[in-house]
Amino acid sequence: MSEAVVTLEGVDKRFDNGVQALAGVSLRVAPGEFLALLGPSGCGKSTVLRLAAGLDAPSTGRIDAPALRSGAADTAFVFQDATLMPWASVADNVWLPLRLAGLGRAEAWPRIEAALATVGLADFAAAFPNELSGGMRMRVSIARALVTRPRLLLMDEPFAALDEITRGRLNVDLLAAWQAQGFAAIFVTHSVYEAVFLSQRVLVMSARPGRVIDELAIDAPYPRSTEFRHSATFSAACARLAAALEAAHA
């Protein structure tokens, strides 16, 4: 299990109210791999992320993940909502996880600046969340995750509420950060197109109780530009996954 950053083996998850979210889920994420999860609403994709983050425990099965080996320091989580502190500046929002780890603002400043530059917000360190667009607030949330230099980045539909242009730009910026830092990523999305554009491998989950019913490797080099979205490889992968997703809903 140590060869993978994250491993789930035969994982079931049943909540206290009796709802079974996952049934026999097994997956592995290699160091530096970008993995996307697709599936119907309520199929347990977010539950997989919570288990990998150590925020929840399986009912049965085995999990190995950085959060379970070395605590939360090696894992970063980006949610669908940016969850920023409205009273704090952009820089102070990004500083938060380092501050909680005991790093002073002055000591953390080079890392804060670098994280903001990575997401294109170098000139907005002193701004406040209510002065930013939705896309910019999500960039701050991503910077706050990247500033910790995680081994594993978990992303739960972070771009779902954004317009297509902003979403596309953030996809490109996320891949640039991934290539620069080399973290492993698990990205939950409902968008076939987003999953294909971002990931090296896509897993499709069934309706609840969720289980992995299909897998597709995306054989395309990085960096991926807008041109990739118009390629035969992209179209074929999207068609294949759309059929798998339709089967998952059925």
C-alpha cells in the first residue's frame, strides 16, 4: 500500500441514519497522479474525499492516505464553496493553514506570495473577499490549499458554480500548479469535459451505494491547451465516459 499516495480497498460506508453511501470501493492514486471521479449526485464521490482526508472513517475495508499516516499537514481540501473568512484579506486567508501550523506571517510571506502568484492573484494580497469575483475567490481557496505544499490535493466540484470561461481558465491554472508542485490530486466533478481535460485517469461511480464501475486512462500529454478540447482524443474520451455515466445513472 505504501507505493500509492491513497489506497482504498473494499471500502463500505454506512451512515448512522442507515444510508449506505459506498459499497466495496477500491482505488489507488499514485504519487503525482491526477485522478477524476465522475458519477451521479449522491453516489458517494464526496464521501471518498472525506475518507481520504481522514474526516470520516469507513464502515468496513481498508484506507491508506497521508492524513492517516502523518496528519492533515500533507493533505489539502478545496470545497465547492470558497469558504473564505470575509473579515480577512486575501493574504491572511491564504496564510490561515500556515498560521494554524505555527508559522508567523513574516515567515510565511514568501510562500503566501508564491501561492498567490501561482493562481494569478499576486496583485490582490490586500483585497478582501467581498471585493472579488466568484472565480477570484476560488483562486484564493486554491492558493490557500497550495500554500501548504500538500502531497495530496482533494477537490470537491470546486468550479461547479462558475461560468464556462472562468472554469476553463481555472482548469488550465490548476494543471500548471499540479505540474509545478507534483502533488497527487483527486478531483470530483459532474462534468465529463472537465474530467477529460484535467485528468490522467477517470473513475466512474455507480448510483448509491457508490462503487467503481468504469475506468478510463486519458492518453494525452501535458500541458493541455484549449486545442486539446477540439481533438479527436478528447472527443472520443468524452463519448466513452458519457456512455459510462449514463449507465451509472441507470
